[in-house]
Amino acid sequence: MTKSWFVYGALLWSILGSAVPQVGCAQVPAAELGAALSAARQRYEQGWSLYRQKAIPAALVEFEQALRQFRELGDLPGQILTLKTLRNLYLDQGESAKGDAYEAQANQLLALRPAERVGPPQALDYFIQSVSLLREASNPYKAGGTTAITAGQLRQETDSLSQSLNQINTAFQVMTQARAAQSNLNIALMAQQAGRLSEALAYMETALAVVEDIRSHILVSESRTAYFATVQGYYELYIDLLMQQHRQQPRSGYDQRALAATERYRARTLLELLAEARVDIRQGISPQLRGRERQLQTELNALEQQHLRQGGLAAEAERQYSTLLQEYQGLKAQIRSTSPNYAALTYPQPLDTAALQTSLADDTLLLVYFLGTKGSHLWAVASRGITAYELPSRALIEQKVEALRRRILDPRERAATTSGEAQDLAAILLKPVADKLGKQRLVVIPDGHLHLLPFGLLPVGPTGEPLLRQHEVTVAPSITVVQHLRAQAAQRRPAGRRLAVVADPVFSVQDDRVRVSEKPPAVLPTALGEAQNRGYRWDRLPFTRQEAQAITALLPADDRKVVTDFTANRTLAVGQELQNYQILHFATHGFVDTERPEQSGLVLSLVDEQGRPLDGYLKLNDLFNLNFNANLVVLSACQTGLGSLVQGEGLVGLTRGFMHAGVPRVVASLWRVDDEATAELMTRFYQKLFREQQRPAVALRLAQMEVAQIPRWQAPYYWAGFALQGEWQ
């Protein structure tokens, strides 16, 4: 069962209330019911997967099948969720009549009185599992149990009645809180429509206080992130209300309150992760918990390896993975709840607007973007003032970003100009603030699909030159996060050596470097084909070796280290050998798993000298358990700057992972980059860094400008994809 389903279940049941089994509900054994519900949910999740791949007809088939199964089982939340999804999908396709029909069916179910709401015998069980994910309490219920609540009667057929009652009490506490937040949100919307903005703000502040309280009890970061994504609308409405007030009372500071709310909303989870990374929460916990954690990690890792080798998991393995992941999340919560160090942990607070301004030098301009459904916002923040601007809707901006990326990445148009699409975006994102750009250093705090945008490419000024020709451009998750990383780096003992380069790993037993007389296929042909279709194909990158040699030649032998071939492996990456280097450079493949962001990572050697398979994937979860001493990581690999876009969190990917490991700045790519052009770009980058003593942001800018002048690499695809994220100083 997926995390998204659990979070959805908790939120939906908090609105619907308890489900009451009625005559006519599916009368099947509990174990069969659980399997049937799991199959229906998998249909729904498959529909979403196909929808994200733009396979709309196939997605519709899956959603319709899921709806039929939910109806047969009498599962009300599943029906409502699927009906709402079908409604949105048809509206997106311009078929409003079909969309309205599904909306009407969903509203009929929502209008049922509690006594008429029909749910499966385990309805409360699934609700409690949902709440358990939010609260991270261990789930005591098994498939054989049957739960029912009717007219104040409770019957739980397990051996742990006291624990069941505690769980149910917790469930209804969260349900009550969620209802309170939703009620305040609804009243705020009505007050906004009536033009009573002060009242609307007051109700939204009450609603957000409830949301924050629920969130504060979620112990595991992945669940906090998932929950936070579901309540983005609360923060969006609050910020919109503040900006409405600003338009009416421009001198009352509402724009600064909106900016502070944006920073708070954006920085919270990553700040908490950074704080937790510095604490050993496992110190003082029981050996049994440690042992079970290691066992679960081993089992999950084996399935993840299978997923990466084959490009997916069979249905039974997928179910096993979901079950293990759920148990692992619950175990992590249990570890935190029993850890003395975790209990004593204090979290840094997001900066207010005055502190934001103080953090900026006079030559630095901060551009903070917030994308909204009805309209978006931009704040230009300098040491001497803050100015707010209104922008178009999220949908329009994201459409423009996708159009530009398509033009850049399409091989048939790679040599063509991108001026049309880039000019459209520049007019939206930069023209409003053009009079403040000057020669300032720009720090961009993006939102949504703006994380995927190469800002340095956008044309500015009367000549329409790319932004990076006139400005140093850095991207940051939030200023508070950068300040926190800066403070951490200042407290560390500097690493003794300058540079470690990891390049040209061995991905396949077919590689000429493997010393075996007979070379069998690395994986079964069918599995290999499926993996390649999903994008998991690791061809050798021959220019990464040249890249490594050219870079390391810039430094004396005792100040650098180059690791290639079989030794460019995961054991090296997670060990202590790289701790004494100021800069870590990885020249290899990167990969993004949008379904499971924790599986995104870098590909290192997958076989040893004899062709035996190795675990060569350095994944996001690995980075969360590391602590590097480097002040810069360069990911000279395919799409290493990407990740899973999570509402309210931005990109959850490798950049965040390295920041979590203590690295204040990361250079990474926004798309699959050309091997040879990247080698040239990186060589020039390090020449600026070492020989000319430039700061990383300046060195990258100068290298990109130079590569853009080489005739065969003038197209933005070759040079515009890399960005420096994090600390700009």
C-alpha cells in the first residue's frame, strides 16, 4: 500500500467521518477483502502512473476498472477519490460534460448522511492505518481483524484491545483536528469572496496553526513531506490573502508577511532534515530495534536492486516492497520516539524578512517565486528593500517552462534558436523586475516547475543576451537553508586536500575491462530490454575518463585523488576515504525515480573485476546517512539536478541529499547532458576555479559562456543545463 494512498485515506476519512458497514456491503472473508482492496488501489496507482506518462487512454481504462472494483467492494473513499480523479482528467482533456458527470456522482456520495455511508468491514482499520502513517505509530491490525463502529459501539477482534482503543482515540483526535482546519479554510474562503479579508486572514491563521500541529506529530520526514504536499492549498490561500491586503494597503507590510510565510513554508522540512542529520538518534535505543532496522534495510535494498536491474518489479514483489516500506517507516518513527537525542533536538527557525535582508550583500538580489493556481508572486529582496510583483498562474508558467525544455531537448531542434520560448518566460519572470537587475548577483528561489528552468538562458536587456552573460546566477532551496549550511560549514575543520574525482565506473560484464574468458549477459535480455525502455540503460561514458584526467592535471598529485574503473564503487562513496577532500566530483550516470524519490541516485561500478555483480547505486537514502566534509560537490552526470517535484518542498533529489550530508553547494544538471561537451565544460570550470581562483558560481558562469562560443556546442542543450545550487559566496 503506497504512502500517497495512506495520506489520502487519513485526510478523506477526516472529512467523511467513520464508515458504517451496512447490509449489502461486500461480504467476503477479511483476507480476501484485503487482497481485493489492494488490487483496486493498485489499479488506481497504475492509472496515475500512466497519466504521468501522458498515456491518457490507458490511464482512463485503469481508473474506470478501479472505480468498478471499489463499487463492488463498497469502498466509499476509493469511489470518491477515483470519481474526483476522473473528473479532473476529463476536464484536463477539455471534456467538461464527462467531467461534470463524475463530479456529480462524487458529490452524491459525499452528501450521504453518516448512517448511510457504506464502507468495507475494515473501513476503520484502513483509516487507522492512514493515521498511523501520519502519526507514525505502529499498526497493530492484521488482515484477519474486522472493525466496526456503529452508534457508539466498538468491536475490535484482536488480542490487543487497549492498544486498539489508543489507536482509535489517536485517529479521532487527528480527524477532529483535520475537520477543524478544513472548517476554518472553508470559512476563510467565504470571507474572501465577501471581501472581508481581515476575517479571512484570521481564519486561515487558525487553520494553519492546526495544520502545523498535526505536522509536528509526524516523526518521519518522508511522511511529513507527503502530508505537507496535501495541505499546500492552505498556504497558497494564506499568501494570496496577504497579497490581496497588500494591494489594498501597500504600506502596511502585508507583502513582507507573505514573503516570510513563503520562506517558512519552503524551508521547514529541509531545515528539520539538516538539524536531524547532526544528531545520532540511534544512540540509546534497543539492540532489537537496531537489528530490525538493518534487516529491513537489507530486504528493501535487495528489492530496489531488482527494480533498477529490471526496470520495475512484478506485482507480488511490488506488494512486498510496499509492505516492507510501511514497516520501515513505522520502525523509524519508533526509533525517534524512544531516542533521548531526538527528544532533546531543537530545530532552527526560518528567517524573517529583516533577517533575509541582512543576509544579503549590497551586490546581491534575491528573486523569490511562488506559483499559485489563480496567480503567482515574485519578491525582489535586496539589503535595502523588498518589492512584490504579480505574475500569471502556475499553469501558464509551467506550460511555458515545458515548451522551452522541449525545444532545448528535442534533437531535431537542438541547433535551432530557443529565443521564442525563452523570451516568453523572460517577459513573465524577469521583465517585472528588470529595473532592479543592474549588475547584481542573482540568487533565485524557484517554485514548482521553475526548478527545471535554466534561468541563465533567459534573454534580458535590449540585445536579448542570456542572463548569465550579465549576471552571476545561483539557485537555492531557501535562504534559511543556505544560512544553516553556511554556519555548519564554518564550524567544521577544513578538509586537507582539494579534489577527489570519481569517474568512468564499470557498468556491465560486457565491458572490456572485465577479466573473464566468457562474458554472459549482465542481466536477462527481457529484463534488460524492459530496463532500457524505462530509461535505465548505463552505457559507458568514455569522455568522463578524459574529464577526470584533465581536471586532476590542474593540481599537484598530493592534493588530489582520481578513482576510476572498478574502484569507482559504492563502498568508496559511503566510506571514509572521501572525507578529507574539499571538492567531490562524480562523473557518471545519474537517475531519477519520480515514484520513489529515495531510489534516485548515481550509478557507480555494478560489477567487479571478475564480472560479479555489485551494489553500485549511491541512492538518496544513502546520502541521508552520510556526513561529508566537502564544501562543493559537482555531479557531472545525467539529470543529477532533477528529482521528484513535491508541493511545498521543491525537488526531492540528489542535491537535497548532498545538502543533508552537509555540503553547502552542489553543481548539477537539469537534463541528460552530452558526454563530450560536459567534459569540456568541466575542464574549463576547474581552470577558472583553481588557476584563476574564482568562486564556484563565477567559474561555472565563465565556463558556460566559453563553451557557448564553440560552434558545435552553441545550442543551449550543451552548456545551459548545469546550475550551482546552494551557497553562492
